[in-house]
Amino acid sequence: MILSVAFCGLLAFGVPISYATGLASIATLLTIMPPLPALSVTAQRIATGLDSFALLAIPFFFMAGSIMNRGGIARRLIDCAKVFVGWLPGPLAQITVLANMMFGCVSGSAVAAASAIGGTMQPSMDKAGYDRSYSAAVNISSCITGLLIPPSGAFIVYSLVSGGTSIAALFLAGYLPGILLGIAVMIPAMLMARKRGYSRLPPLSLSDSARAVVSAVPSLGLIVVVIGGIVGGVFTATEGSAIAVVYALVLALVYRELSVRDLHQILLDTIEATAVVALMVGTSMAMAYVMSLAEIPQIIGDWVQSVSDNAVVALLLVNIVLLLMGTFLDITPGILIFTPIFLPVLVELGVDPVHFGVILVFNLCLGIVSPPTGSALFIGCAIARVSIEQVTRPLIPLFAWSTAALLVVTYVPGLSLWLPRLFGLIQ
């Protein structure tokens, strides 16, 4: 009770979530032990939570994404996307979705994808007469696909807090749900574009199409090198993340679109993003320890099972809670807080930890495109120069289709588990 009241109270007063997590944990420990031991235990748990080799992958993937954001990768992926979906109704919207999927799967960052692809596509969409709120809604809804399609820092964090779930299995598990999410955005975007009467693009010549695809192949080669190496057991996810940085840096230098000043800013951005995640991971580990002392996971587990011991009903309850809480929490704290609460319950009901990891990340992805605190929502609105109120109406059908895709992923576990089983990573 003290933990939840202190945590929610601090958030209500605008305290950053990482500080609120740590302070609420200390406040709870003070009720069962003297001040000095309470502070010592909290510090030890923070240090223990950060003592993980796998966490090194996060700053490296951040850096690789930042290099690609500034290294001319986005424009080449957009040209490639035009070849495959430029003939569909609302072609610029469809190109935005596919380019976000491709950029996300080489950068692993929704914010970087929204910024790079949205910033590149918005002038073209303005020129073609696309409504800015519609353009922003499409960009916001599709930028999160990269959090499901690997490499994904979200899955690395989940692996850590879930007790060592295979990162390679999680990476493979994210492919089909991520593609399904992209399709779930494309369909309503196409229907809305047809209703609005947006014109189609002239067909590309065979030579232009071939040139665009060939230009994008080196960028997409990162997926083959990094994910192939991780799944094949050639290197770990952490080693793969370092290889991703080298690969992205060499590619950006070959394209000659990266300066020394850019590298300085890339390092600063990486340090800032890593510090935020590291503090959140550490304080969340302290909160997880306090929750275990208070038997909160057991209490919630008993509540879920008191409602129903059916996995179908339990998953529905978990999805509802995660969708609601995801509107207030960013994806990393959401994973750190809810994994120890729901994972033991669902595993007991027969849900695979890899499947739950995909469900959890999918839910929290939808949270970051939702008001009031969605980070992808704010970035997308800023790029298109529209308000949240303006983008809400076109965003609703895209969100509804994405939620339907979430339910499909939830109740068809084969979408998440087929590839990991195919490669022998899970039974």
C-alpha cells in the first residue's frame, strides 16, 4: 500500500519516474528497517540490477541507431519502400509505414524512426496535399514496429528482468508480430487515403526500382549480420550490438553523410539515453525487491486466478491493465515493473515466457503512441507541427487496428513462437 501510494503520489507531483521508483522503494523499506540499512539495501539492489553484461547491448544499439539516423540511411530506405508499396492507395503513407519498419529493424528505436522517416517524408506529403494530422498519425502508429522487429532494446531489458529468457528467441519471436503490426497500420491508412482521394504515384521504371533496392541492401544487411550472428550462435547480443555500431559507422562513412561534429552529437545522445535507461533499470530492480518482500506479485497472481484460472481470461485482464498503464509509463519502466508481477502468474497458467515478452512489449508499444505521455506521439506531432488534439481523430482507427493485431498475437501464440521453435531456440 505504501509503495503504490508513494509511487503514484510522486508521479502526480511531476517527479521523474526513475526517481519516483527509487524514492517509493526507500519509503517502503523504512517501514520495516532503520534508515541506514534501507538506504544500503536500495543501493545494493540498484548496483546488482546494473551488473549485467547483456545491458551493454543497449548503449551500442542506441549508438548504431543514432549513426543510421544521421548517416543517410533513412532516405535510401524510403526509396526502397517506394518500390514495394508506392503503387498502393495513399502511397506516401504506405511508404512511411514500410520505411519505418525497415528503419526500426536496423535502429531498434521508435523515436529515431519517427524522427528520421517522419522528418524526411513530411515535406513530400505536404507537397502532395496530405493532411498533416493524417501524416503524423501514420508516422506515429508505424514507428513502433521497430520495437518488435529486432534488434530491440526492449527485448534485452525483458530478458534481464524475466530471469534470462533467450534474447535470440525473443528477437526471432518479434518478427511476425512486428510485420503484423505494420500491416495493421497499412490497411486503415489505405482506406483513409482512398476516402480522402489522395493521388497515386507514377510507376517507377525498372532501372530506378533496381537502383533504389540495391542502394538499400547495405543498410538492410545489418539485419543479416547482427541477427544472423546472434541466432546462429556466432556472437552474443552484446557482441552483436558492438558489431552493429561498427557496421553502421562504416556504412555512414561510405555514404559520406557523417561529419566529426555528428559523431560528437551521437556520443552525447548515446550517453544521455543510456543514463536514463540505466537509472530506470537500477531503481526498478530495487522496486522489484520491495515488491517481492511485500508479496505483491503473489497478491496480484491470486487476484487474477480468483477472477479466472483460464489463460484466455487472464491474458485479457493483463492486456487491459498493460494498455491502460502503458499510457502513463514509457516502455522500459513498464517492462521492469510489470514483468515480475505478471510473468509468474501467466507461466503458471501455461503461457510461454517468450510469448509473454512479445505481448508485453506490444502493449507498451501502443502505450507510447497514446496520450497523455506517449513519447512517440509527442515526437510525431512535433515533426508534423500539429497538436495532439489534431492528430487524435485520424489516430483512433489506426490504434483500433493495432489493438486488433495485439489480440491476434495474444491468442495465436504460434505467431510469436514459430520462428524460435524453427531455429531450435525453445521447445
